[in-house]
Amino acid sequence: MEPSDSDGAAEGSGRVFMQSDDSKQARIDPRHRQKNRYRRKKTLDAKGAVAEPDRACTQQTEPRMDLEESPSWGMEDGPGPGDSAGTTPAPGAKKDTITEYGNSSCAAPQGTSLVHSFDRKVRPYIDLIDTLRYLGVDQDVGLPAVAVIGDQSSGKSSVLEALSGVQLPRGSGIVTRCPLALKLKRAPGPWHGRIKYRVQGRTINTKLDTPESVGDAVLQAQSELTGDDLGVSKSLIELEVTSDSVPDLTLIDLPGIARVALAGQAVDIETQIKDLIRDHIGRQETINLVVIPCNVDIATTEALKMAQAVDPTGVRTLGVLTKPDLMDEGTERNALRILQNQVFPLSKGYVLVKCRSQRDVEAHQTLAEASRVEAAFFKKHPVFCHVHNGGKLTTTTVLAAKLTEELVDNIKRTLPKLRKDLAEKLREACAELESQGESIPDDARAKQLFINARVMRYNDDVRGLARGEPSRNLPRNMMLYTLVREHFRTWLKDLKRAQDAWLEELDNLIREYIDNRSGRELPGFVSYHAFENLARVHVQRLEKPALNVLAVTCWSVQDVFMRLADDVFKFLPEFNRLVKAKVGAQVQGQEQKARVLIVTLFRMESMVYTQDMLYQNSLREEHQQDHEVTEVTPFIFNSNNHPKSKGKRLLDVSSLDEDLDVMNKHLRSYFKIALMRLMDMVPMVVRFNMLDELVVALGAELTALAQEGNLAELLCEDEDAMEKRRMVMERVERLHKACATIENKL
């Protein structure tokens, strides 16, 4: 049998045909379509003349979603979001049927392959964000989401029920007391759900068998998270619903805004709820779905005010108008103007929906029936029928399609930034985990190795700091050798000040000593006893500054070593305490040793001794300086620093002045040698005892402590530190998984 012309046309053009009883196929006459469209237009015009709606309601310019980018959920009346005008099959024609949102047997004019194409293009993006949210990444970075907000009794729960196909908790007052992540996944097969949340450190993951069991499961989760005080919590409840009658969409339901605290609620319940809402809607990655009842003044809607505060231009806000059946007669025009974006403009516009009432729920009205009732309501409404037939501004089906489109576009737009933010957060978390150190092992041998490694690390740090060669990067105020060198430079400055002051009064001291203690000797004879006493008195004045250098060095060493213990053993409070005790004891012991050496050193300096050759060389230099003008050198004991020049003293030829000059010259010559000894010996004593010897003694003490101590007590870790490390490890793990997930998807 040869194929008919109609068969060829069907294959070539893809037009829809009807099959009559006698099995003859006939193409629908295009002229009939034109007449039908003309009749429908006349009907709409007549209804518009009766209801007198704003002309703008028939001039919506909102773009239609692309067929391959939007779901092809069917509508009972009028074209759906993806329908093409003028392609309605004739009576009796066989339709392609697929499982649809809100109706298991809605028409699919574009065919099953187009739905599958949509699933391939949209589902991966939503699954990616759901996976990241499941990992808990939203604690670290902002994830694209749709946050649902509204005042109390605004119809928010009814909208979510209509979208999800499950019965959520209803009632008066605050019903939603925790953020609820509603994950809707459209897939063939039977309905199944799962609820998940964390409470007291454990994860509750419960399988749900029927849509009717969802409400009780959510109430139970909220009760465990918030208690019985009717308060709110920031803990997230995840509700996953998989069905062949839901859109691919993820929504975050937030508590309704309360203005008055009820019995059993905190007096600041409104503030708590608003803070919780701001945490979600303030993120730039979030689309704000604001639910507004038609029977209230939009200017009094607190949810819209909050959305405007965080999104002044309205680019992230989509409005949903509810309860059109509860409006007073004659007020529909106000709702229509809002729907047309003329009252409170939003870039994403508004959608008008009619959901099940409490009476419908009690009458066990199914969501499929509710969808048909909703379509019939808008179709027959004298005002809203005009915007309903356009297929863009009414019904929950349109809302679901629009939300899915907005969410996927938002995900695509934010993915590059999300990828960058995750990588940066992972680097920060790894650095923080490294600073936390390793966790304490359970095995006894492993514990011994652990504590040995810690002690070895501390000893290496101490040794490096004492030598001026730190083994790792530490703060500048812990560079011990640098601090000690500063103290040694202070010692030189003390010597310089003492010398300047002594030279100022040297002539007077010599004159006074000669006048008061001269005996039977004739002028011109210098007393060695006077020289020795004057030298001894001056050197002894330097003992106190030397001991001060020791004291400040001890303080610096103890401070650095104890702060180093806080860094290495910060999560082992008992061991840290013992280490600090050892540091304090060793520093005190070495300080006593150094003090004895310094005191002994100054006792030896009281002997007034030096090698003859050294003294003669020094005396010869002083004699030359008396007869020559020499260049000033940086040496701090240059006699030219004396305020009284040698030339002036030589002009005075009295015998007393000669004695003064001779004594002055001998004392300066000796002081050069004595002060040169002290200049190095005091720092060497301090360094030897407070750095070199202390490091050796402290290392031996800590090694013995690690070997002989009670490991159970020494390795008792601070609970706060354990919890902090656990949280950081969890953050690193989830960020690792998130980065790997997003890389695989991209």
C-alpha cells in the first residue's frame, strides 16, 4: 500500500493529525485555525469590555522560555510555558503523553524527547548545587538558591505544597521554625522522600514512604532542633522529594515573619526571624521568592520590605501573589496592577497562583485536582482570565517553570566565582588545619612517638632561636637572638654613658684625691695607690648595668620559650604547663650561674691588672694624643671625647696640673683596657649561660619528661581544641569534595 500524502506531510512537517472513525487522516485546514483564533480573540475582547481590565494586562513583554531550556509541563487550559500557539490537536487526535508536574497525564506537545533534552541541560546544574549543599559547603560560600519568604499566613506553605506535591505543616502562628531545604527531583517511578538534619552532633536521615508523612516528619525535626519553646533555629532541615510530578527545583523555606510574640515564644522572636531571613536573602547568589497575599495592602508586606532592603533594584526578587479567591469584589484591579509590575516593580516580575485552602486539605483534595481547580478558576475569572490565557503570569505550573529557569541561569552565572571561592576557602582551611597540629593517636606506641616528635620540634626551635638560625618562620618578636643582641647593644650604650660622665668629673676627682690624701711626697710624684683606688671605684660602677643586661636577657629568653611552648603544645594543656615549669626553673638556675660569674668578673676587675705591654701601648697612644690633633674614631673610649682639650691643660705649667695630667693619662690608658674586657666579657657570660647552656639543659629535661612521664596525663588534649580541630578537618574534607565535584562537572 502506497503511503498517502498525509503520511508524507506528517513526516516532513511534524504537524499533528487527527484520526477519524473510518481511519481516514485529514490535515487540519489552516483556515480553520485562523477562524478559531479569531473567535477566541473576539471572546477575549468581549470579556475585557465587560470587566474593563487595564489594557496593559494583554501587553506583557516578559520573554517566553526557550523550548529546549524550559520544562514542558502541560496546562489544562491555554498554552503552557513551552507551547506553541496554533498547534492544538483536533478532537480525537492521539497525544504524546509524559509524566507532568501536577498531573500524571498532561499533554506534552513537544514530545518526550524534548523533556529528556531539558533534563539533560537543567538537571546537572541543579544536582551540582544540591550536592554542594549536601556537603555543607553553604557554610563556607554562598550557593545559588531560591529562598522563600513571606509574612505569617501569606500562603507560603500552600505555594510550596503546590510545587512539591507534599503536605507541609500548616497552622496559625510560626509553623516553619527552621530553614527547610526542599529538593525536588523529577524522575520516573514511584514517589519517595527523605528528611535529613543534624542534632547534637549526630545526623538524622529518615526515609519517607508517602507525601502525607512529610508534615509530621518536618514537625518532629523542628521540635528536636528548637525544643518546645516555639522558638526558631538556624539549623537546616533537608527534605528531598523524588517524583514524576514535581519540577526540578530546590527551594529554601524560611520562617514566616511574626510581629507579635505568642505565649511560649521569646519576646524578640521577630528580630530572631528577621536575622535568620537576612542571613539567606542577603547573599548575592540567592533568588528571593516573596509570597504576598492579594487580600492585603502590598505596602504593609514586611517580607517585600526586607527583600527590597537587600535587593534595592529588584534583580534578585520574584513576587508570588496568593489567595486571589479571598479578595473583596472590586479590588481585583489592584492585584492586576501589581501583577503587571506597575506598583512595586521587580525585574523578575510576579506570578499569580491559587493554592489549596485548609478546607481543601481537610477534604483530601489531591494536588492534581488542585491544579485543575486553579486553572479553571483563572479561566473563568472575569479579570484574571485575560492574563491567564497568556500563559505567563498565572498558575503554579508557570511559577515552577519560571523558578527553574531563573535558578539554572543563576547557577550558570555564578559558577566561575563559586569555583574560585571554593579554592580560596580550601587553601585557608588547610592553613588553619596545619596550625592546629596533628590529632593525638590512640595507640600507646604511637602516643610515645607523637610526644617525642613534639619535644624534638620544640628543642629544634629553641636551638635555632638561640643560635639566630630559626628552623621555621616565627613572628619577629620571637627572634630571640635578635632581641639579645639588642640588649648587648644597650650594654655598650651604658658603658658609653658611664665613660662620658666619668671623664666629665675625672679631673675634679683626681684633684680632690690629691688634695685630701697627699702625704710627705714632693710634687711630681704620682701615687699608685690613688691611681688604683680611682680605677677600682669607676669599674665597680659598671656592675649594676651589667646585671641589668642579664635580667632583661633572662626575661626575654623566658618569654620567648614560653610563647613557643604555647605554640607547639597549645593543645596539650598539661604537658604545656609542665614545659613552662621546666623553662622557668632552668632560666632561673642559669641566671644564678650567670650572676655569680658577672659578680666574680667585677671582683677580678677590682685587682686593677693588665699585661705590661698592653698598658704601655695604651699609655703611648694617650701620650701621642696629648701632642697631636688626631682624627676622631668611632671607638667609644677615644680621649678626644673629653670636654677639656689636652692643649689647654699643657698651657698650665703648675705642678698640680702636671700631676693631674699624668694621673688622667694613666687612668684613661687603663680604662681603655678594662672597659674593652667588660665590653665583651659581660655579653659572653650572658650568652653562654642564658642561651647555650640553657638550651642544652632544657632539652635534656624535656626529653626525660617525654620518656618518663605519664602519657595519659601528658597527652590529655583540651576539649575545645579537639572540637575546633574536628570542625576544621570537616571543613577541609567537604571543601576538598566540593572542589573535586565542581571540577568534574565543569
